[in-house]
Amino acid sequence: MSKINQNRWDCTNCGVNQGPNDIWHEGDICGTCSDELDELEQDEEDKKEMNGMLITIYDRIGIDEPSNHEQILQYVFVDVKETADPVDWHDGDVAIAFRRWIEAQAKQDE
């Protein structure tokens, strides 16, 4: 084995060949893939939390969970991620996103 190839490794997630000074993470994945996985996990946690907040909003306004709840949740999730503080978003941001969804539906009906 030549010295150039020593201490090189391939990321098990993306397959990119890494150098000896590149940081590897659990599962022999590179830093980029590790960050992406962390972001996906955080998005799932955030979506779960937003789901609960939407249910609370439905309860407050006295409606059952709509049949298109998943569509509403996805809209709210994207809206909050695009417009609110990415780390410190809160139930007020979810309420604003829900209001925007209602307004968007009203515009479609016009």
C-alpha cells in the first residue's frame, strides 16, 4: 500500500473517500453525513412537537383534528422552518403558520 492511500477511509453513508485528517463519526460516516443525519433527527423532533401544538390549537378553537391534518402539519413545518428562528421557534410561530395556511386556503377558494 502506498503512503498516499494509508489512513484514508470511505464514508459508509455517502461513499466519499476521506483523508486521514477528516473527522469520522460513529458508523464510520463523515462530518457532512453526520450533520445531515442530526438535522433529519432534529426535524423529526420538531415536527412531532409542532404536531402537538397544532392539536392544542384545534382544541382551543373547538374543532376535531381535520382529515387533512398531515397536509396542514407539513405546511406549518415548512413555514416555521423558513420564517421563524431555526432554534428558538415556539407555539406562537406555529399559530402564525397555521393562520397562513388558512389564508392560503381562502385565496385558493377565491
